[in-house]
Amino acid sequence: MSEFVRVYDSYAASYDPRTRTPKWVLEHITAKDLEGDANRNKSQFFEDNQIDPAFRATLESYKDSGYDRGHMAPAGDNKSSQKALNETFSLTNICPQVGLGFNRDYWERFERYVRDLTKKAGDVYVVTGPLWIPKPDVDGKWNMQHPMIGQPPGLIAVPTHFYKVILADGRRGKGSSREVGVGAFVMPNAPIDPQLPLTAFTVPLEPLEQLAGMRFFPNFINATRRSAMDQAALAWRQYGMQQLKPFDRVSLCQDMAALPAPSGQLLLTSGSSSPSSNAAMSITSSMTAVPEHQISVPKTRSVAGTTHLCEIAGGCKLPPPGSWQKNQQSNKQLKGSSSGHSSGSSGGGSSGTSGGGGRPSNPGGGGRSV
């Protein structure tokens, strides 16, 4: 079976009939896409009737699954067109995501962070998708375990992790940078402490590409750029890991054991390629979290007009939490107490799902609003 790619107004998605989720979703975001009055309360989740019913993700599979219907291309990236916003509710663009602590919290803040990049770069390109990452057992053998939702044989695989690869082209932007920023991030499909820095989830491209089974932006990211960005990614991840408490540090390393973690002394360079003597240290060299103000911020080199995303994006800092809750309150006021769709409905609506089965999310609420 050839790769099944769906092209919509604002995104393209490659659908995997084995997992019944997208393999990747590609977006091109500009500041104009974020302006307008398109309203997600007018949208409904829908099954993709262009996919053979035998391989199609279904609304019924998400009912009472315990997981949110998580957008890969966010609805909030499409305020300029109601049609484009509606299309993000296709199940071709949806994966099962943990609700509280992830889809409605940390991941939602990450999506806002990506949108904010349009203030610095004229064009922001994003590839988002699911991952299934194995873990080593006590014998050092790698094992894969993940839930499934729905009913056999039409089960939907629940990802263990999600990734975003971001290319922010500042050459047409209004910001000070005229370079192209590249960054890759991987997060577990689980509740994430809101205090954890985004830099702790930065990963090199090469191992991510091996796990995902594809090259990202191959016409732009050549071997030289990839090597430089991967060294920078390790430096930025080390910076983030230093800020974690010991338990969080160990837990995150275990959760992402298949991806290389920084260790030992990394050589970071300034813009003039001079060594930074105290900017790096091993993530295992300290048993306590180091206050952020005591850590030297990485300064990684630019190669061929390309730099790590965190260099041009203020150190990769997430916006504050709380947006989902505020939007939910606003939506309730607009809808009134007698309208809207119930949580976990197998029909449409803009809510996520909750209830029994699988890893629990919020037992009483719907999906988030962006």
C-alpha cells in the first residue's frame, strides 16, 4: 500500500493505516493565519471518508477511551478561515493524547509557543507526529508497550511520545534575526510538570529521524547543517536538564532512553567560535536542580545561515499555563448550560474524550480549546 497523503487548505497529513493515526502532519504558519474570527465551537470531529473504512480511524474508537482527540495541526493555527479550521478536526489529523497535564496543558503551551514564533519569523514550518519509543528492561533488552483504543481489529495505537520539528525562517520576518532557526522536540504522552523547561525536551535530528523513519526538510537541512544543529540541540538539552530536580532528571532520561542524552563536557562555542569554558556540565554531575540564573546559557554557532531555534526564540521559553482553562470558561459562557456536546461523545463536537480504558485523562472534562 502506497503512502496515503491528504492535502488540506492549511496542512498535509500522511496517514498510517496500521496505527490509524497520522505519521506526520506538515504546516506552514504565518502571522496572517492567526488573524480572523474562525471559531472552533462551530467545528466537529469527523471521519475521513477518503480512507477505506477497513483502515479508517473512527469516532466510536475514541468514545470513553480515556484519551483526548489531540490535534497534530492545531485548530488555533487557523483563525483566518473557518474551512481551514474545520479541516483540522479530521481524524486524519488526530492522535490519542493524555488530557490533563499534556494535551490541555504542556502541549497546548508548546503549540502557543510555535504560534508566537511568527512574531520573529515570516514563515514557520512545522512537522508534528506520533512516536512509539521502546524502553530497556532490567536485562537491557528493548521492549515496546503502549495501549490501544477501540475494538479489534480496528484498534487505534496510542503513541508513547510526540514530536515537533520546527523550521522558523527569519529571512522575511520582522524580528532581529535574519537566519533560519531549526529545532526538534520530543515529549512523552503523559502529564508533564508545568515547571519543566522546554529545553529539556530538545533532541538532535539524526536519532529522531531514525525513530520516525523519515528525513525532515531534506531540501534545506543537509548533512553539515544537521550535524551543527544536533550539537546545538545537545547543548540546549543539557541546559534544560540541569534545571530539573534529580527525580525528574532520571525519569525523563528513562522515558527517552532511545534518544541520546548529553553527558560529559560538551564544547559550546560563541558566535565567534571561541570555546565557552563553563557553559556545559554533565547532567549527572549534580544531584540537585541548579537555579536557572546560575546556569550559563548556551551560545551555539550558526552554520550556513542556520542556527538552533532556541538561539533566535529567547531560549525556548514556553508561555505561561492556564490558557485552556480560560478558554473553557469563555466557551461555557458563550454556549450556555443547555448546549454543546457531551464529553466523550462518539459524534462530532469540539470536545476531547474521557472516561474509562487506557491511561486516564480528566474523568469529567472535554478536550481543550486553543
